[in-house]
Amino acid sequence: MAAVAADADAPGPRPWLLMSPALTAVVLLLAVPLCFILVYSFWLRTAAGGEQVGFFLDNWAEVLSDEFYRDILFQTLRIAGLSTVVCILLGYIPAYFIARSTTRHKAALILLLMLPFWISYIIRTMSWINILGVSGALNVFLLWTGIISEPLQILYNEATVILGLVHFLLPFMILNIYVSIDGIDTNLADAARSLGATGWQTFREVTLPLSMPGLAAGSLLCFVLGAGTYITPMILGGPRNAMFANLVFEAIITQLNWPLGSALSLVLLVVLGAVVVVYTRYAGIGQLAKSFK
Amino acid sequence: MNIFSSWSLIRAFTVLVYLFMFLPVAVVILLAFNANQFGSFPMEGVSFRWFIELWHNDAIVRAFKTSMLLGALTAVISATLGVLASLALVRYDFRAKSLITTALIAPILVPEVVLAVALLLFLRWLEMPKSFPLLLLGHVIFTLPFVVLIVQARLVAVRREFEEAALSLGANAFHTFREVTLPLIMPAVFAGIIFAFTISFDDVTGTLFWKPGGVETVPTQIFAMLRNSISPEINALGAVMVVITVAVPLLGVAIARRMAAALR
């Protein structure tokens, strides 16, 4: 932000010209459409399938008072929260390992970490059907060993939805924690050790607190991405494991109830937006951009 | 306190986590070569029949062409808009700069489902039907922030003096950009193009909302096929997709490295 260009005194219209295509795109394709969600949410769906223009609070009354929507919202936050916690538990140690390994290993480990970002989300999600399905690897193996005589029904529940989300979100978590640990001056840990701290104490008192920004950024990303998904519950969840975005998809695509879908989208936007706002109050948005450098 | 053994534990844990990330995908690729007609374990030998069936499946070939075209157009448009905006953000000082930076990053802060609904509603208000251009615009808007972040990071590191030298030698702004700035940020531009392409090629969340009836991309085609049951054909299609989305960036990294090396 502080980079003052040579012609800062009189930049003229040039920066605006350069920026106008991207800015037009963001305004026309994001800002204006978001306003439309708000407007639509006050309209009413007619019996004929059209919309009645006006200012009706019916959708909002339904969304805010119906326990069904509240339950699904809590279920969504619970699934996203648990996935984030599992990502932290699984991700911290590998991130530490990458940051503290030798240069040659580090490059290979990071490249491997980037691979999942390039492997299609839908394929990574459906791959679990091959492992946990009725005729999946696990069941075939257990049947073969004779431990079980009937295939286990382990798919299509909340646990497999969380499993799928963790599998999708883990690289984001590892990458963010890694960036943070890698930025810590190793002299600090050495200093702690030379002052008599044990390895564990050094980690707890020096490394862990200093890696918190990365941990927070990773958690934010995992939580927001996890809470906004509808594909994972559709592929790996059962009928009772719907998340909030599934309700939006159902309202807009299946029922064509645009006003209700708008109100539901806004609820999701406000809830997740609040999480982002709380985060930026404490950490600043800059941390998120670090993993791109 | 044996440091060596705790480091071994850390390493072992890391290996397990990496296995967790890659094993399921490896199983997809393995099963794609399964001769067994149900596409499940146990494997009954290696065969290419599912890849051949993919090739003869019109719907899949069509989805594939759609995805390629969509990904390529998204990448080109996104990169162009992103590079221009990054130039403005890094090279000039103007009012409301931090607000505009946030606005350009905003599409990744808004949940993709909400973005999808918003764009769809706007289109409905304009009384335009769902179409391929809508799909393209949608993909451009959510890949744009990635290009901006990547190119901006690189541009900050390009010293202003190089451009000033060109300008003082009589080059105009456009010449300076083409001959000095662009070659210097090319690795980042390239990375942005690759990033935009793979994100677009992989996307299913927004695409399911925006795609017109009858148009399928590879991921939505897989999604539709999953509705029935998991077939060896899906695994084969998955294997092809993995190869494309991994090979393209790897090739990109290699080319970008070569470019960066040539600049030194």
C-alpha cells in the first residue's frame, strides 16, 4: 500500500483506465447481483411459479422462524467447525515438518502439497466411494479377511461428510500454517533452547504462538469453504446430512423458488461474512494473501 | 528427551497425512484400469476398455470440449483483466486504493453458492436465459482474484527503475509495458493463466447453477453420472481429468521456471 509511484503527484486517468475492465466486472457481476439478492428476498413467489414484486416479509419470516432452517444452519456450522478442528489436528505436524526440513525435501513436499489443489474436487470427493462403499476397498478387504460377513454401511452419514471436507480442506490448512512457521526466525527457538527450555517448551512458548496467524488464516479458509459447500453432502452424505448451501440449491434449482432461495443465500452470506469480519478485526486480511507469495 | 526419535515421529505422521491426501485418488486411477465390469475390487486384470468407452461416449467428449473451451477463455480473459488491474494497483497511487483492492479480492470472500445465486438472479431480472457466456462470466469473476493476487505479488518485486530507464530512453508507456514490464512479470502471468484454467476446469459449485440445460462440463458430467452409481467409466474419466489438471500446471511450472531462468 505504501509504494509511492513516481508519478503519484499526477496519476491522471491512467490507473482508472487500467482498472476499469476488472472493476466493471466486479461491480456488474458481483456487487450489483448481490444487491439483487436482497431485493428478490422481499418478493413473493406466486402459485403460478412467477414472482410478485413488492415488499413482503414472508420469506424472511419463514427462514428466521422455521426450526428446520435453524437446525440445518447449526448442523452446517457444526460440520464445518469439526472439519476445521480435524484439519488443524492433522495439518499442524506436517506443516511443521515441511518448514523445518532441508531445502531439497521442502521443494518436493510443497509441490506435493499443491497437487491436491489441481486434482478435481469432485474426483477427490467421489474417490471415497471407492474406498468406503459397499463394494469399496475397505469392505472387500474386511470380507476377505473374514472379520465381517456382511458389507458395512459406512458411507452416507455426517462422519463421511466431514471426512470428505477434511480431505478437500487439509491442503489449505497445511499451506497456511507452513507459511507462518517458515517465517519464524529459527534463532528464536535456538535462543530458547540455549536458555534451558526443553524441545516441547520451546515449541509451546515460541513456535506455537508465533504460528498462530497462519493457524487462524487456515482455519478461516477451511471454515468458510467448508460451510459454503453443497457438493460434499450430496455425494458423501445421506438425506439427513444436508448443509445450508444444499437448501439454497434446492430452492433455486429444484423448486425454482427464487425469493426463498435469495433469503437463504443472504443468511449464509451474513453468517459467513460475520466470521470473516471477526477474523479481520483481529488478524487483518493481509495474512490470507501471504500464501500466494 | 531424544530429539531424533521425536523428529522420526513427526516424519512418520507427515507421511501418513500425505498418504491420506493421495491414496483415494490413486485408487481412482488404479480402478480405471480394472477389467472387472462393475468397477470395484477385486481387480480382475488390467484393461483400457473404460478409456476406449469414454472416447466413444458422445456426451463425455462434448463435456470435455466445453470444459476445455471454457477453461481457456476464462484463463485469457481473467489474466488480461487481472494484469491490467494489478498494474494500476502496484504502479499508481490514487484514492480509495485499499477499498478497490478489497473489491477485487471480494469474489473469493463471498461463498461461491451466494455468488452463483446472485449472478443468476441478475440475469433473470435482465430476462436473459442461462447461456455459455453466463458460465464464462461467472468463471471469470471467481478466478480474477487469484490472478490479481499472484501478479500483484510479482509486480511489487519488479523494480521501478527498469521501467523508468525505458521511459527516459524515449519508449512510450505501452512500449515500456510490452518490452520491459510484461517480460519481467511473465512467470506470474503464466502462473495466473494456469491457475485460472485449472480452477475453471475443476469447478462444479457455480457451474451447476449457471449451466444451461443440456450443457455439461466434465465435472458436472461426473456429478450427473454419480447419481446412478459409481461405474468404472467415472473412474476412467477421473483418471483423465487428474492427468490433465496435474500435467497442465506441472508443464506450466517447468515453462515458468525456464522463463524466470532466462530473465536472470
